[in-house]
Amino acid sequence: MSVRQISIFVENQTGLLSEVTSLLSENKVNLRALSIADTSDFGILRIIVENVDDAAAILRENGFTYTITDVLAVAMRDEAGGLSEILDVLSEAEIALEYAYAFLLQKAGEACLIIRVGDNDAAEAALAKAGIKVASQEELF
């Protein structure tokens, strides 16, 4: 059960990130989670939104380059050891983590870890075996 993430390629120019987020805001696209990675020339803004197709259309219509990637949204305890528990399961299953970022959920004590791995099905199976829940796109909203 994967979640669709949008990765937007943004040149490292003052104000361009603001332009992207303002565009999404003006079109009522709510960002549930985001991560920014950068190099000297460009950045990658990774976002989780409720309606991926609408957000993608807005980006496309305004000339932004993006990709849509399937990632896993893993339920995580918002306390010491919550992240370690998930990473230990993945490590024991010999599943390499490409990247991850987390955000808090509205319910106290709960967080969500977005992970990108080479094999979503294997990761989901290993996590399920350990009693760790993977959320769907709908469950995040």
C-alpha cells in the first residue's frame, strides 16, 4: 500500500521555492509533508498531498518539472526509539533505505515516516510481520 509522492525540481534561485508553494496554496493544495534536498544548482522538493493528480496538473500547467514516485508511509511512535524500531526491521530484512522524512500526525504520540526503498512490497511485508502499519494515501488525510 504505497503513497504517491511528487518530487518537484526547483532551480536554486531566490524566491522560486516560494513561487511553487504559493502556486499550490492559491490552488488549495494542502501539503501534508515535505522534504527539500539540494545541490549547488537545483533542489528537489518532495511533497505528499491529498490529490496528487490535481497538484501535478497545476505544476505541469505552470511549467514545473516533476515526477511521481510510490513511497511508503509508515506509522511511527512519536517517542524515543520510534525511528530506530522501523530502521531495525528494514535492516534485518536487508532492505536498503534510499531516503526518509517524517512528520507529526494530528493525534498526539503518532508520527509518520515516509520512506523510499528499492522494493516497497518487501519492505511492507517486513514491517507488517513486525506489527508496524503502513498507511494508504487516504489514511494520511
